[in-house]
Amino acid sequence: MKNMKIYMDVCSLNRPFDDQEQDRIYLETEAILAILSRCRKGEWTLTTSDAVDYELSRLTNIAKLEKIRSLCLTANEKIISTEETKTLARKYQAQGVKLMDSYHLALCETHGRDALLTTDDGFIRAAAKTELHTRVINPVLWLMEVTKNER
């Protein structure tokens, strides 16, 4: 399989530091950690962005922020917003995608990412109503799909 270019929004990056008592949170955490491990090995390319940096700058829990930033060090690429990105983000907002989600999505679309991984069901539903090249999907489902034929 080709080197997948993936992007995780802040919800996904935050998931390993959420309360792991709920089964869904635990499963999403395990999937995210497995994906990050593959990125560290060079099997997939993890991308971060200035939009991720902006969202992280708004976190008030410094201990959690440092942990999330350490996960971001796994990223092989960083993409930056352009006028094209901003225009596309406004288009997605008009189609019902929330502000920061629209920027993550526009960055992925303008920079040719294969998948945008999020644990936000509302974001996944909103993205499903737009015409995209980037797949917006839960990390558990994505990992199951891309590894289903592996031994």
C-alpha cells in the first residue's frame, strides 16, 4: 500500500489523554497510538498544521498540552494555511462545517491528504455532506480498513 498521508485533528490528538473508562475512548486511543507508531516507523506520513498549532495554543491544561505536543513530534510534515485554504474553509463553513473543522478540512484538501482522522462524529457527518478528495473518518474505522488485508 502506498504511503498514506494522514492528518489528525486536535480531537484525535487529545484522545489518548481522555478518561479511558469508556470503551469507545479506549478503542480510539489504541487505534491512534497504533497509527502514530506506524508513522514513526515511516509506513505512513502524519501531517500537522498551523490550524492544529492554533487550537493547541488555546488549551489551558498545560500538562495535557505538553503531552499532545509530544505526539505532534511524530508528524513528518507541517502544512500552512494559504488564501486558497481560507477561501475553501469559508465554503465549507457555508455548507455547515464548524470553523476550525473547516480549516482542518481545507488544509487537507489543498495539500492532498488521503485521510483526516477525527473522533468528532459531528465533523464526520458535516464532512459527508461536502464533495471531498480527503476521507474524513474515525481512526478506529480507518485503521481497520487500511490494515484488513495485512497478515
